[in-house]
Amino acid sequence: MTITPLMPVYPRCGVRPVRGEGCYLIGERGERYLDFAAGIAVNMLGHGHPVLVKAIADQAATLMHTSNLYGSPLGEEFAQKLVDATFADTVFFTNSGAEAIECAIKTARRYFHVTDRPHRSKIISFTNAFHGRTLGGISATNQPKMRDGFEPLLPGFEVVPFNDLEAARAAVDDRTAGFLVETVQGEGGMTASTPEFLQGLRQICDEQGLLLILDEVQCGYCRTGKFFAHEHYGITPDIMAVAKGIGAGFPLGACLATEEAAKGMVFGTHGSTYGGNPLAMAVGSAVFDVAVNDTFLAHVTAMGDRLRQSIEQLIPNHDKLFDSVRGLGLMVGIKLKDAADAREFVGHLRDNHGLLTVSASENVVRLLPPLVIEESHIAECIEKLSAGARTFEPAS
């Protein structure tokens, strides 16, 4: 046998974490890493947060799973918290962001089915998007690295340039159901929607009776200093996919929708065996109680400003490597010069300086730390970035 027991779809590096403490991961040899990857924007409360640990332990000892054929007191409680804090009137809980995207797509298409416009099934999405690895998710992107070898893809998607409002407007026809867009692109390069673009999409939807579907799987849930990133733009979606931070490390996602947008999602139209189980709901509710308040969000904003300012001050000292900084809140990207490769630099920081980051498209290094970081963690990150820049030698 030559294939590994774990299907070899990941180019796994030499870091083998066995324990986490706050903003650090500890490997099996005892080595410590400053974790500015946070499971790719997942571990928003860091590792081993006492509230999260207690919620999991207590609920696991009480009731972990029941069928969705039964009532869900914990699910109803958590859904009500989300409804009260957002644009949404209703929530469907999933196990992942990809499932939340699938639910969002189905919700949009079902809406036009029940309003006697089944021909409106086309969803317009945008270049450099990442909407998960399901067939629906990869059909909504134009990235060959995710699509190649999986054809035929699902019909009903059209991809146009991100942040190009006129291209989006021109793509609308009598088959269009709406737009699917990341408020801030993560894997696509840490690029934020411009206000004109996102507000323009909302206006087109209002004028033409279309649905605005936001993918805030990575950029949502306090990551940008707001509960959800679209709050920076003064607009609301009709449907939104959420995951990552919502469970702070526990597999959890959600599809949020207005009552109007969800009018087709009735008995039998969608489902999930594990989605919304009692353990997930206890975790989600505990994370919400810790994070969704003005004090926590103000801390995220302050730390995001501090991190960005520190990187901006660092760039001139290494201007042969670093080009610019981008992103919102604690969703920060460092664009490298063309002579360097982001993936190589991420590996260099990890292997030689104990700093965990994530690469992204457009030659960007992503910094996605736990949202509970303090100034001491930022200072340590900057020190490691500077040391890494001094010692980095591009392979080419």
C-alpha cells in the first residue's frame, strides 16, 4: 500500500500540534508556535478558553445528539440570539461553511421556485472567490485549482470580476436569482469589497427583486471588529452563510435568512443529521455570549488597528519583500513583492521563527490570530515577522 491512511489531499507540513494554550500551539516535541492562523480564522477564542471548555464538557455529559425530528430547546435559544442580533428572521444550523453555502444557494433557488419564477436560478459570483469544496461551492468560483478534474460542474453560475459593479450589473438577465459574494475575500487575497460595490449590489437587488447572498464564513463573526463585516457598509443581505468563528473550533455553521428569502424552505426541503445538535448549540451559545458584545468587539478593533499599524511601520524596513497591508480588523493580509512567494514565506516563518500564518491568492500572507490576542502577542508577531524577513531567501 502506497497511499497514506489519511487521504493525501493536504500537503501537510512538519508542525504536529498536540496541545493549545491561549494564542499558542505546542507540537509533539514540545515546540511552541505563536498561532496567527487560528485554524484559518476558526479559533477566535484561542485554545482552551475556559468558557468553551466548560460548555463542551457540561453538554457532553448531559446530551450530545438527538435527531432534528425532535424539538431543540438549545437550538431555539441560540437561533433567537442570532435573530435578535442580525438582519435575519430564521436560521438553519450546519456543520461547516460549505454546508452553509449549499443551504444559501438552495434557499435562493427555492425562493424563486415558490414565487412562480423558477427560471430565475442563475447566481452571479465573483473572481477569486472561495465558497467551499462542495460541487456547489466550486461551481461558484473560477479558480482552476479547485475546479480541475471535477467536471461537469453544476450549471447556473456566472463569474464576473470582483469589485466591478458595472460587470455585475451587466451580467443580470431574466434568469438571475441574485449575487453570491464574500464581503471580504479571504483565500482570494484578503481583499475587501469597496463600499460602492457592495452597496451597489444591494441596490441592484432592491431594484430588480433579486437576492443578495453574503458569504461571511471567514470574514464574519467578530473577525473585522463588527459582528458581521457587512455592518461596515451599512447594508444587509437577504441570505448569509456563516461558520468558522461561530463555534470557535467546534464544527458549526449556519445559514441566516430573512423571512421573505426563506419562504420556500418548508418541511422536507432541506435537512441535516448532525446540524444543530445539542452539543453544537451549547457551544455556539457560549461563544456568542463571550464575543457578541461591545467590549469584545472594541478589543478586536483596537488590536486590529494596532496590528495593521505595526505592519505598516515594518514594511519600509523590508521593502524588498513586503509590498502593502490590507484587510479589516483582525483579518490582515501582507502582500509580498513579486520576487517572493507567499507560500514559501509562510513556511519560513513557521519552520524557522515559530510563527503560524496562512498564504492566500495574490501573493498574500494572511494573519488571522485569535480575537483574544493582546499587545504582547502583536509585538511578538512583529518581531518574528521582522526576523523572518531578514533571514528569508526566495527559492527562485
